[in-house]
Amino acid sequence: MTEPAGKRALITGITGQDGSYLAELLLSKGYEVHGLVRRSSSFNTSRIDHLYVDPHEPDARLFLHYGDLTDGARLVTLLTTIKPAEVYNLAAQSHVRVSFDEPVHTGDTTGMGSMRLLEAVRLSGLDCRFYQASSSEMFGASPPPQDEDTPFYPRSPYGAAKVYSYWATRNYREAYGMFAVNGILFNHESPRRGETFVTRKITRAVARIKAGVQDKLYLGNLDAVRDWGYAPEYVEGMWMMLQSDVADDYVLATGRGFTVREFVEASFSHVGLDWEDHVVFDERYLRPTEVDALIGDAGKAERALGWQAKTHSADLARLMVAADVTAQECEGRPWIDQPLVAGWPSA
């Protein structure tokens, strides 16, 4: 695939795990990157602070803008002003368990938010390429392996909202000729994953237990099977989808299943601890409707895009534990190599 020459991209959800890795990738490829940031009275940009350059500097290529997927008028204004060649919609209320507690909010941001952005692209008249972050949670109760032809059977408000976004994206592609793709990504993790997501909750607890500042880790369903990959590899797949000649939908996955229990065991054993001495079951972390097994088949992405996962669950667990051990020792986040920078967004 050819490298872009000064392309401009807009990323919603740029402050999240995937958004930060995608911003890094696009900047490394010469893009000018614009990110949507929700207004907050506190800083929420730790994952991208190391990328930030004061917009007054002549070599600045990362620009942040206040906005929200619940504000369609603002989205039209931003798109008309920025005129991106590529739009990546990564923003969402993305915690599955929380979606049961906040189903309406999840539907408004994760579901309707995607529709607002698609409609904003249409109304602005932009000739751009659109990426929708779809999810393996859409498959829910459909048995593995799951691929692009597997029926959706969501088992959470989050999964249902993602199904809505998936079909909205396909509809805009078919109705308006928009270059719009769905990336159906299976679980992908990293040291930048939020602390309330189960993988990071585990690896962070391992580091704290090893350091003697925590003793117990409370978890729910240990038998759930997931297909866990490494987030930086998956954001490259996102970019590859938008460089293709034809707009289509793709599953990204490792093709291997790993239980939560196995992830726990790999994480604790990496620092020489017995997980059974520290893990306690807590029913509060069970979902009202569980998803037993998600294992993806990414054969289509490998054939059409040349994409293939390289990092698998056991190695991922060890990688994340090592990063959290370093973070615990440094009392900080190991991926941040620059001090906090204020003075943004630019608009």
C-alpha cells in the first residue's frame, strides 16, 4: 500500500486506547490528524499528551477540537472546516458491563452517535472515506468461529447499539455511494487499555499485588472465552481498510480463544505468583446476559488486505503485566514520555 502525501484525518475517540495508537500511526505516515475531544473540567488526554505540539508551531500536525457525537450540528461544522480525507469513528460508551447500567446513554452515543456522524459527512458534501468501529460483541450468542457472514445476536445494550451502527454504515454506503467500512474488531488490548476493562484490571492488579499494595482481585465470569489481540496491530488494520480500492467490511481477530482464567493465570505466573491465592469471585461483575465465546475468523482481511495478527493472548498478558509493573515502580504510565501539555483544543 502506498504511503499518503499530506492526508488529513479526523478521529473521534482520539483520547482512547485505539484513538491514541491510530493517531501515532497516522502521524508516522505524514498525516495531519484532527481529534474530537469531549469538554471536561479535568484533563482526559494522557494517552496522547506525548503526541501534542502547540498548534502555533509551524510543524504541528495534531489538532484537537471540542465536540461530541450527541451534537450533530457541531459535527457538520467541524467536518466542513477540517475537510478530512478520512474519518475514523472510534468514539463510544464502550464498556459492555456499564451498558447494562446506562443503556439509554449507550444507545445515544454508541448507536445514534454513529448515525449523526454519517449524516454529518453526507450533509457536508465531503468526498472522504469513513471507518466505523464495529465490535465482536455484535455476535453475542452466535457460536464461534465468527466471521463477516455470522448472524448477529447481541447480548448487551452495547452490542445492540453496535449492530445499529454497523447497519447504518452499510446503508449509507449503499444509499449514497459513500466509501464507508465496518471494522468488526475482536477484543484488542494494550497497556493503554482503561483500568476498568477486565484485561487491564487483571494486569494492573498483578503489578499492585507484586508490589505489596493490594492483596485481592475481584472478578466475575472466569470461563468466558475471548479472542484477545494487540491494539497497535488492529489500528493498522483500520488504516488498511480505508486504503483498499473497494469499501467492504472486515473481521480482525487472532483466531484463538483464551478464557479469562487463562489470562489471569498467564498474568500472575509472569511475576511468579499463584493466581488462586489472590483472585476472588464477585457476582457483581457478572452480566445479566453473558457472552460465552468470541473467536474470530480474520481470513477475509488476510486475503484482501494482507492483515494478520502477530501477538496472541498469552504474550499479550505478559506484555501488559510488564508495562504495569514498570508503571507501578515509576508511579506513572510507561507510555507517556512527555509532560502534560495544556493550551488545546485549537477550536
